[in-house]
Amino acid sequence: MELIKKCDALDGSNSDNCKYIEYSFSDKDMDLGIATITGRYPLDGYCMNTISKELVYVLDGCGKIFFENEVIEFKKGDAIFILPNEKYYWDSKYCVVSLTCTPAWSEEQHFLVS
């Protein structure tokens, strides 16, 4: 068992439009992040995770997630499953999402692409 209290989680930012709280457990198979998105992320192009599956649960707000060939509208209570190497970007005036990655997210596997 492992507990990470909110005061011990890591606050960060991918951009002015995407702030996050990272709960990095010692288990490298899974992690948890909470992101607040207020605009388009990334500002240009797409983001992509080359290794992890990402399970997203919308805690608050609404918006759209744009994939190369599909646009999904989401709102509080919805869940989104993103496979490795899928290119996407977020567009929301305000949303808070819970992101669980397996294996655990790392900066080396996250890319911004055109």
C-alpha cells in the first residue's frame, strides 16, 4: 500500500492552459494525474504518448478532444480511453480531468507533434 497526500503531490504545468498535479507512485506500471485545462492544449499541433494507454475521467467542466480523424465532445462524468501513439489535442474553456497512465507516464514518452 502506498499513500500520496495532496500536499506531497507534484504541481506542474505543460503550458499556461494546462496545469497538473502528479501522483507518482513507486510502481512504474501505473500513475495518476489531475489536469486543469483552460484553453487549447497544446497551443499548436497535437500531443502524443508513445508508450502509455491513458484513461481519462472528466471530474468537472466540458470541452472537446480532437483526434486526427475524430472530434469527441465530453462533459463531467465522461471517460475517454486514449491508446499509445494517438495524436490529440484538448479544447476547453474549463475542465478538470483525472488521468491514469499504464505504464506510468514519463516525460520521455510524451511528445508535441504537428
